[in-house]
Amino acid sequence: MMTMRLSKWAVWIVCLFSAMLLAGQTAQEKEDYAASLLVQADDAYAKGDHQKAIEAYLLVAQTTSSKLSLSRAHLGLSLCYFYLNETENAKKHILKVLEIEPQKEVSPLFHPQTYVDLFNEVRRENEERLSQVAAATPAEALPEPPKKSRAEPDQSAIPVVILEEKGGHFEIDVHYSDWSLDPAKGAFEDALTKKIANEIRDQVTDELRAKYGGDLSPSSYSRGLSLDSQGSNYGFELRYFPLGRRGSMSIGLSLEKTRLKVMVRGPVAQQYTDGSEAKVEGDAFVETSPWTANLSFRWDFVPSFRVTPYFVFGLGVGPLEGTAAYVYTGTYSRGNAQAGVSGEKVKSFDDLREEGEIDLDRFILVQLALGLKVRVYRGFALKAEVGFWDGLLFRGGLAVRF
């Protein structure tokens, strides 16, 4: 607060000294000085130094008698105050722009939509007043700007877009997430547990045949396997905002490390035609930890608010490597005799591809998420997301925007 007060005092002190210096200048010298100030103000605005730009634009407004320069100065002031979240000051200077140019329009192609909405809101609130100004000073009666001297830059060569949000702003974030298949596992749990159960009972049968000889013929079997999952994700993301600090849409590129583990546990019982039975407890898992490169699109619903909800859609790709394994232990009963039975098998994804069990060699990731971003300090924000990341994902992160 003290810094802000000092900055405002500094603006007024600079204006006072400038007024004293300008008192002895000719009209043409003042316009030359105003033109150079406009260039400085536009440059400070383009670099995001809004406080410095405000100081220069105020000096322009104090110096010039050109309506074109006055309009540009007040438009620049309104944008600077808009980005500093000083809405009332922004509205005050928008009104000054409209008093100078009642037909002035701003476009969402160059300005954030929230600024365009504010501009149009000021126009509606002052419609009667502006109509009177337009009637008293029609556009065709506006005086031409003074003739330029050699030292004065060609203002028409300075594109209006310099005063508007140029975009090119970036956000960097780091994040960590918890991952689970729980919400979607019902879609494939039965097929997966059946596949694991068949693997285990075939392995048990082969083991019993090798140990006891004979031709054991399977009859019925039962399974009580259940599926669980766990995982984590962490990564680094660079996000670009084409429409600038207040733009709602952004494009992100990220590098992610995701650990995914799907586990199947429970009993499997295999009966044979000779009346014998094998009962085992199975424990199987599939695990992969791919690095993926991801492209995502994000829409911030109210980018000017301190607390901003957003939606993310993205796709990622990376090499599919990992391990599938199971282990079992139990008993084999034949009449009154019992014997222990156990076994295990571990296969890499390359083994599974050679056996035709899987075809993919790339991990394809689909991302759909809803999030909330809270700006905690100038340029710094905390983020929280929940969404689909080939499963359910809960994410927290820290973002820095510049």
C-alpha cells in the first residue's frame, strides 16, 4: 500500500515539474514532446510496465492539444488501469476516450473480451451524454492534428495494436498428481480379472501335470479376483496465452512422468474331472511408468478474477514400456491328500508384444479436466484439478505467469 501511494505521488510530482518545463515551450514543441512521450508510453505498455506507461500517458494528456493524441493517451491509461485491476480508473479513461471519439470501437481480436465488455458497458451507461457530445462535435468536424515537424515520429506508423494487448504472455507450472482407475474400472474389470484368472489356472494345471503326471482335465472353475489401481504423475508445463494476460484460451506443452499400476488380487479355484481341486490366492499386476509429451488447450472462464475456474483438453504420447506379473500360492486336494502349489511369471511388454498379447508400442494419453486457479501473489497462482487422465486424476500445482 505504501509503495502504491508513493508511486501515485511520484506521478503527480513528475506532472508538476513537466508542467513547469512546458510553460515556456511553443505549441509545436509541446506536440513534438507529446509524440515522443507516446512512443515511450507505448513501449512501456508493450513490456508490461503499466505504472511507467501510466506516468507517460498522463504527461501526454497534460501536454498535447491534439485530439488524436489525447484519445490514444486515455485509451492507453484505461488499458493500464484495467490490467492493474483498477476498474473505476479504467472506466473513467474509457469515458474520456468516448468523449473525444464518440464512435470509437474496440475489437476482441486485439483486446481481451473482458476489456471489450467494460468498454461497451461505459458506452451504455453514458449513452445520452455521448449522444450529445457526438451531436455537438461530429466526426467530420474534428480538427486535423498539427503538422508534424521532422523530429516528430509518424503517429500513423505506430499501429494501434501497440496500445492493445499484444499477447505473447507465458505461464510455467510444476505439478503433482494422484491417479486411479476406480471410476472407470467397471467397464473392463470383469474382462481383466477373467484374463488373469485364466492365466493362473492354466499355469497351475501345467505345474500339476508336470509334478504328478497323468492327464488332468479341467472342468469348472471359480474366481473371486478384484481390481485395484494406484499411481502418480508429476511434470513441468509451459503455457502460451495468444491474447495476453486477460486472454481466456491458452496452449500448453508439458513433459510428464506418470506411474500407473493396476493390481488384481483374490482366490482362483480349478476343479478337475477326476474330482481333484486346486485352490490358490493370486496376486497380479500390470505396471508402466512412461514419459509423455503432451499438448493441451485450456480455457479460463473468468481470467480477470483472482479465483478462476478452467477447463483443459489435451493429448499425450510416449513409449509403452512396463511389466506384467502374477504370483500364486495354495493347495491341491486329491481325495484325502493335500499338497502345496505355487508359481509365478513375469513378462515385459516386449514379451507380450512378441506373444501377440498387445499390439501397441506407444502410450496414448487423453486428458479432460476441470480446475481452479487462485492468484496468491503478483504472477503466482495455486492450481487444483480433477479429471480424466486415462483414469481419474487429482492434481495440485504452482504456476508463475510472466
